[in-house]
Amino acid sequence: MAEPGVPHTDWHGFGFATRQVHAGEQEDLTHGSRITPVHLSAAYRFASFQEATDRFAGADLGHLYSRNANPTNQVAERRLASLEGGSGAMVVGSGQAAITVSLLALAGSGEHIVSTASIYSGTRVLFDRTFARMGVTVEYVWDPTDEAEWDALIRPETKAIFTETLPNPKNDIVDIPAVARIAKRHGIPLVVDNTIATPFLVRPIEQGADIVVHSATKFLSGHGANLAGAVVDGGTFDWVASDRPYPALTDTPIAAHASFVEAFGPRAFELSLRFGIANDTGPALSPLNGFLLQQGMETLSVRMRQHLASARTVAEWLEQHDAVESVDYAGLPSHPQHHLAVRDYGGLSGSVFSFTVRGGRDGAERFFDALRLFSRMTNIGDTRSMALHPATTTHIGFTQETRDRLGINDGLVRLSIGLEDAEDLIADLDQALRAAV
């Protein structure tokens, strides 16, 4: 009788859908459980005095404390690293935590970050309020296609460039390969938020990014029940060759031991987060939330296809409606970044976009209150479709001048298209638009 086949453990070379289901998992040899268990353990036993010493020194990457590594969460980390094409990943408590630990691992007090201007409003608040209080300055490029604007802002103390693949709510796509070339020319790591696109649509590391962050609360988890963030290390940046100092990676953290770059090579940034700033500040992800993230990623491609198809149908319908002034969906030929949507996304620029109702704020309010199928709420990337009025919610703390420059007008409404039938979503939008005008 033939021996039974041994399950795969290396998922390199398998397709996206296969890896989203299997990558990162480890066979349960104790009970034969097919689903990854939720390891609700704060800490882990050491087999010996030497093992305890080696784990604290980073010579042994076995489990130490769930603040920096948990067996359940590590499955989600390995899976996401596989899908994004990274060398490793770390999950944390939220998308804001992912941005915070990744950028503060690179820049400290007196140093500088350059970002595109149309990033998520919560990220701008994080930069302008909390980062500023910590002495980290962030300046914004308003036209990412203008290399002279980038060059004018980048200076010797600039430690990172930050941008997003599909900004929210205007869907004004950023040319990641072009920004990556600028970052490489200046010897600076490029950090890209890929929350809305997800690795199903685009993988920024393949386009020249060095680090990818996610609010894994959104499409990766997908069901509105989880709060999580993730950082993916591309393993591509040469920290030693850069003429800018990155001491968290290149300096020895423990006397007589190697630096993270020397010890871990392409995983240096991931491990510097795990045993450095994330360990120190403690934005740990609960293993239950890590389990929910795993479950969400298993169906990512299936859900994204529905999100994307319905979003295009709704956007095309809105553009023809008499009560709509304009639609900010890059998949439409009328959008300024349509050529990038076609080149990088097959014309399907995510499922989070905005449109402007005729009648200004009053029209938007009447529309918003008339919705019955769309949920009136914050968040994006849920199975349920949602609507929000940015000028009075996510961007309420911005000056009028900043809102005007960002295109956040009084009639603007943001939509996150869920998994409902597109025909039912259109019917709800139609009755709400009729109520608005």
C-alpha cells in the first residue's frame, strides 16, 4: 500500500487563490485540526535556560510573548506576505498602528517624511497631529506627477516616502512605479498603503515599493467584524547602502549581537518592527482578530471580483444620472487618472469612490437620509454597501482651503460598494437621488 501524500508546506509557485486559502498554515500534528487554532496564550514556555536567552537575544525566533509573535497571527502574516510578494509581514491592532510603527521605525524626532496629499483623512490627521507632537514632520506633494515638486520637498533628513494605491475618497490613482523611481533616486524607502486595492488588484512591491501597509480591517478581513492592521516587508531596500541613517536596522540592538540587517537580511525591517518599535509600544493584535483575518483572506479574490464588478456598474449608472454632477471613479474615461486605471488595474479601480450630488450640502443631506439599503456609516471594504458625507465627517477638522484643494466639496458623497446585487444598490441610489433633488 502506498504511503499517503504529505501535505504541501511551501506554497511558492502556486496561484493566488490557492495561496489565499493555504499559505502560512502549519499542520496540526497533535489533533489533526484542519483550521488554525486560536492560540489564546500571552506567553510561552522555554525548554531551557539557553532557549530563553536565545529567544530574548533574537538568535531563536521561537515564541516568546504574544506582543511580538503569536502562532495564530503568524499564519495570517505568512499568508499576506505570500499574497503581496514580500519577505515577511507583521500584524498589529489596526491600520493606523501599521502606519505608525512602520514610519516611526524609519523616522524620529527632527526627521521628515514626504507624502502624497490625497491620502486617507485619518492618516493626515495622524501625521499632522501625533507625528508632529513627536517631532516628525510630514510634508505633502499635491501633484505626484511633478518630479520637481518631489525634489523640492525631499531633503537630507527625509527618511521615507508614503503614498496609497487607490486614495479615498477621490479615487485619484497614484503612479506607484513613477514614485518608486523618485524614491530610489533619492535613496529613500517607499511605503505604500494598499488597503483599497488589496494584493488581488495590485502588488506594490512588484512596482518598486519597499514596504506595504494595510488596514486589514477592510477588504482583507472583509466582513466588518474585525479590526486589524498589517505591515509587509518587501525585503528590497538596501539599508546599509543608503546615505541616510536607519539605526533601528543597522545598529546593534544588543551588545555583542548582530544588527537586524546582519542577522535577518531581507527580513530585517519586519524583524526590527517585531522586536523593536512594535514590541516597545505594544499595538498587538488579538489572536482572535488574527483568526478572523485569516478567514477573511481565504475568500479575498471571490469577494473582490464582486466588489469590483458592482462598483463599475454603479459608477457608470451614476455618471448618467441627472441629479449627479460628477463621479470620481478612475475606471470611467472621464476621470483624470483613467489611463492609470487601465494600465495597472484593468480599468477596475477598487470599489470605494465618490460622486457629487446636485444641490450642495442640502442635496447631499437629503440623499443621505433617504438611503435604505446603503448603511449610513464610516468604514469601507465591508460586505455591506456604505455611504458617508466626507465634508462633515472624515474631513470635518480640515480647513476649508484644504478641503477645496482635496476636492472635498459640500455635495460629495463617498460610497463603499459591498456584495449586494448591483441592481438593488442602483434602485436605492435612484430613490435617494430623486429625494435629493
